[in-house]
Amino acid sequence: MSVNHFIVKIMCRNGEYEHTKVALIASDNEANASQTALLNECRCEVDALNFEDGGVYDLGGEFFYQVKSCQPVPPHDAEIMLRYL
């Protein structure tokens, strides 16, 4: 199974404060990359998370995370990015 790289943008919301985080994720497919990036943001164990509204609520709803985009990165670009991240 080959490993690909994906740029995943995650919207993070805490009350009225919102920001976007970008992550470079190694995965076999886009769906797994999105899920990995989303779960990497969470502070609770998976069984304590609430998956609703197209994203995940963490810490009893204090934080909300949602994948905004997931794009494949060509191997030569991923190699350069990995060198500096």
C-alpha cells in the first residue's frame, strides 16, 4: 500500500473564536487523511467525542472541529514540504 500526502484544512471553533489550521498528513487515501487530521486536533479520547454537524465536538462541546478541504500533494512537493516542516 503506497502512502500519499494530503494538505488538510481544519476549521477550529471555540465559542465565537474561529481559526483555520493546515496540516500535512500521510495517508493511503483522502478520507483517512481527513479523519486523521480531525482527530489530531481533539483533546479527548475518541469515545468521548461527539460527531455531529459535519464535524466533531470536543471537551463537552467547548471546541468544534470540521474539515474544510483535503487536497492531494504530489510526491515531489511533499518531499520538499517534509524537509521543512
